[in-house]
Amino acid sequence: MRFPPARGEEPWTPRTGDWHHDSTPHRGLLTSGAADQLAALIARAARAPAGLVHFVEGERLRIYGGYGLAVRWEDVADTQLKDTLAGLLIETGEPLVIGNLATDPRVPPGSPIRAHGMTGAYLGYPVRDDTGTIVGICCALDTEPHEWTDNDVAAVAEAAHVSTLLITEQIARLEIDRQRRFLDAVVDSLHDGVTACDADGNIVLVNARMQKLWGGAQVPGGLDDEAAIAGLTDADGNPIRRDDIGLFRALRGERLRDEELVLQGRGRRTRYYLVDAQPILGPDGRTVGAVQAVQDVTRRRRAERFRTCELAVVTALAAARTVEAAGPRVLEAVVRTLGWTHAELWLVDEPAGVIRSAASWHSPSWQADIDVPEELPFGTGLPGRAWQAGKPLWIRDVGRPQSLISPETAASSKLHTALAIPVRNGLEPLGVLVAFADTIEDPEDELVALMSGISAQIAQFIDRRVVEDLTLQLTRSKNEYLALVGHELRTPLTSIAAYTELLRDADADTLIKDGPRLLEVIDRNSTQLRHIINELLELSALDTGHASVQLTPVNLAEVVRESVQGTRDAVADEPVTLVDDLPAELVLPGDRKRLRQVLDNLLGNAVKYSPDGGRIKVTLRTVGRTAELAVSDTGIGVSQEEREKMFTGLYRTSRARDRAIPGSGLGLTLSRAVVERHHGTIELTDHEGPGTTVLVRLPLDAR
């Protein structure tokens, strides 16, 4: 950089090959305006066109100030001491006077003087600190050989004494800057958020972690700013006042350790912090500021809540008999743990092609309406789509289009983020666990993992209950089989044995007279025995998978129509009315023979349990992707507590036993086995008035 000449002097124009360079040099960050003026004074006092002030930094020489230098600044601003005249000066500790640079052998070969072909003269004097250590160099430069006088040397020496203060100050400033940079790096690397203020409460330091904890919001400029306490509460939920701020308390002389602080409020996630704070004391012992460190313990608190939630879920499931009974407590644990608003549990009814609401729970403080439908078809709504996808679904905002939640529900409920987790036993879908928040939140692996763990516990609970039910059914079946051997099989065997004995003891006239009747009784009881044994073998084969069920396209309407007509012909002389409501065609994958067997069983039971006559109605319709077949009668009916027992094998209602209605109790059990092999369900449903309705659901699509 070229500096202006001294007042009254003519501008100096260097010659080719001297200190001149055409390009504008770059000034370094270490230069000083005062040092530039000092360099100008050195040049004038020594009657030279240029002056320089260097300071020594380790093994390097840096320009501090300059005057009249026209070469590129970066070429000379920072050089190795060993390649400079300054290095020689420092080595000897004495002034260095060179009248002709071109011929003086003391000029190092690697010096910028040699590298740039400079000529002229050099006068250098060391700058020492108060300990005598050389900390810099003052020098005058000429572009031509120069005979330096004692006055020139004395002038540069006086400048060196003045430079001591400037260079020492600069070195101190550099050291302070270096320490500050180290301190900034250390503070920014901390996991704690650090904030400092001056004695007036003005924020003077905020590290990177604190900026992140502030969540991208503008950091308040002082403790009087309302943003400093917005949404902050203590551990008990009491709002933080201005005087409760850690920095304020530290300014009053307090030292805080592990003070609990909570940042909460609608529209943002609750965060938990531990705060340390202390005053900053000056040399005189007075408080000049305060500093606080904020540690985010939200993840730790969340882990503790997660463990508590898992324990609550296990406890709720252990204390309940059904998943529907445990559902509200499970969902309450989920909502309270996540700090969200609402949760739902849905159970899959695969044969019906729908997912049904089993339980729901929302925060007591939530005032908005949350409409939970009773059921949703496969692939519809968030639970239906999670069932279809078979994987967790995170909806950032249910209020946005294509969020799987109806706009009306989203608007009325004021919910935003939603998370749906399938409940599965292996690959078998059992249900869906759904949770909603009133804030917009980005996906978090920890929350997904927690919900997945809870859904796994629910799946295990359902599977365990199924196993327990099967165990009870097995025990009951054993008892029922024993009862069968003791009653259902023994009764016809007793009749056969008795009538066989009568035939053996009868004379010729008795055989001619009563023989046909006795043989008819034996044949009827033999047929009954054979029927019971065949049903038992058939049921066993279906349960073990040995019985063949061939699923091919079948017109179920036609099968039902044929069974209805066969039954109608069989009861033509009885006081029973049989009506049907059937579509012309309803095709689904099924085994025609097995489905006809189910229809004949259901219609046979309807006739059997209507001994006094009545009305039997058969309906067939489609609901979604499911066929629903209903067989209703106005007979003796089945009590509510006996409905499920009817499908457990060999069970007969108390009303049937009281009226001595014949039967083995295997018909409905066999029908359920066939229906389940078709991936369907069969159940006794509510019925208006006396009688019974059996409802069969079969999927229209192959599975």
C-alpha cells in the first residue's frame, strides 16, 4: 500500500526494479493507524522514502505499520525471520545499518529483497519490551544506496522506543483476541446453554447452544424484555416472574445450582431445564455481571416418563380381562407421557373389512370436540390407512390436505400432529394405536419407538388372552367330550343295546309283530351315533387343517337360495314360515360344499329351536368388501351370557335342555370352523323380540 508523503514533500515515484509494484496491496488485520504514522515519522527523520514497523511473532515477522511501501503487501507482510534482515538484527541484538543492499553480503539469499530484485539501503533498530526482549523492528528504507548518519540512526532509535508501547499493546491485544477466540470456542462447544449479562442486565454473551435452546427465536436483549420469561414456569408449574430469572438472582449475589425450569405453552413442546447461575465479580469485589448455564434435561425426563408409561401400560393390561377394558388406562398413560392431547385404540375386524374403535381418551383440560367414529373401512382414515400400510404413520399436521383426517374433524378438534402405530402379532394385523397432539411436531424416533413398544405389549396381551381363552375352551371341551361319552353317546348306545336284547329274547311271534319297530329304533340310534361321530371327525379335521377347503369363486346367493329351498321343502307340513331377502348374485371366494353345510346347519337350528312354529328370515347383502349373511328366527332364543358358549363345542342352551330338544351341540362349532377357514366370522347378535339371529361375515376378496 502506498502512503502519502510528508507535508511539504514531493510525491515519491519509485523507479523500475525498486520497491514499487503496480497492483494495490492488501493490508493485513494486524496493522495500526498509529503505527503507520510512526513509520512515516521514521522515514522523514531518517531522510528516507519509506519506513516500516514490524513486530515479532514466534519465528515470523509481521508488518505492524508502513509508509512509502509500494510492493504488494502480502509479499512482505508475513515472512520467516530466517529470511529477513530483521532476523539478523534479532540474532545480534544490535542496530543494522546497510548502505547498499545490492552489495552487502549480510542480506539473506531468501529475503524478499533478493526475491523482488530490490535495491537501495536499510537502517533497522530493535524494539524491546520492559524486560529487554526484542518484540519488534523499526527500519528506514531507501531505493538507492544511502550513507546513513548518526542522526539517522538516532532518529530510528527514538522511534523504536516509541514503538515499544505500540507493539506491546498490539501483542497484548492479539493475546486477548486469541484467548477470547479460545474461550468462544470452548463456550460454543458446551452442551449447556450459556448466557451472561452486565451489571445493568443487558445480555452480552449467548453461546451457540443457548441460541439453539431458544428455538430460533430472537434472543432478548436484556432481562427487562418480556421474551426472557415468556412461557417459563418453575417445577410446580408456577409462572416465572422477572425477579425469579437466574441471571437476576445471580446479580443480587445468589448462586444457583440445579434449579428446575420448565418452558411450556400451547403451540410448542414442553422443555425441561436445570439452571446454574452465579455473579461475576470485578477486581474490587463488586458485581459486574452474571452468568448462567442452562442444561436441557428434556430427553432425560422423557426417558423417565417413558419408563413410567410402560409400567402403567403393563399394570393396566395385567389388571384387565379384555383389551377394551384396559384401553382407557393405556391411552391415558400414552397421552400423559407424550404430553399430547388425545389417543385412540382400534381393533381390526378383518372378515368385515373394517377397523372398530375399542377405546379413546383425551386430556381433561381439552375443550374441543373430538369425533371418534365407531368403525372405519380398510384403508380409510388414519387408523384404516395404518392398517393398510402396516407401518407407523406420522402426520405432521392433520389440518393440511391429504392428511387422512376429514377437514371437519380436524377443524373442530383443533388437533395437529398425529402418530398411528399398527398393532400386530407377527404379520397378523390386530389393531392400530393412534395419538394426537395440539401442536405441529416433526417426527421423532423416540416417540415412534415408545408407541411401537406399547403396541407390541397390546398385541402380546391380545395374543395371551386368545391363548388363555383357547386353554379354557380346551378344558371345557374335555369336560364336554366326557359329558358326550357319558350322555350323547351312551344314550343311543343304551337304546341299541336294549332293543338288541329284546330282539334276542323275542319269540317268533314277537319278532314278526314287533321286530320292524325294534329294528327301526336301533337304526335311528345308530344313525344318530354315526352323525355325532362324523361331526366330531369333521371338526377335528378342520381344526387341525387336515380337512380340505378349496376357495374358488362361488355365487353365495345361489348356495343360500338352494339351502332355503331345501329347508322349505323339509318343513312344508310344519307351522314354520321361511322367507328370504337375497340378491340375484353375490360372488366370493369359498368352498361351495362347506358353505352349504353351514347354511344347512343354521337353517336346521332355526327350525329345531322353533318347535311351536314361527318365522325364519334369511338375508344376504354386501357391506363394504364383506358379505353379511343373517339367519333370524322367533324361537326360544339364547341368553346373552350363553351366546359365545354356543360356538365352543357340544354346548346346548339351558332352554333347549329344558325342552328336551334333540341335538349334539356341534353344529355351530362346526360352522365356525368352516367360516374361519374362509377368513370370516360368525356370531349371535342382538335380536328384537324373542328368537335368535346368527350373523356370518365373509370377505369378498381373496386373502
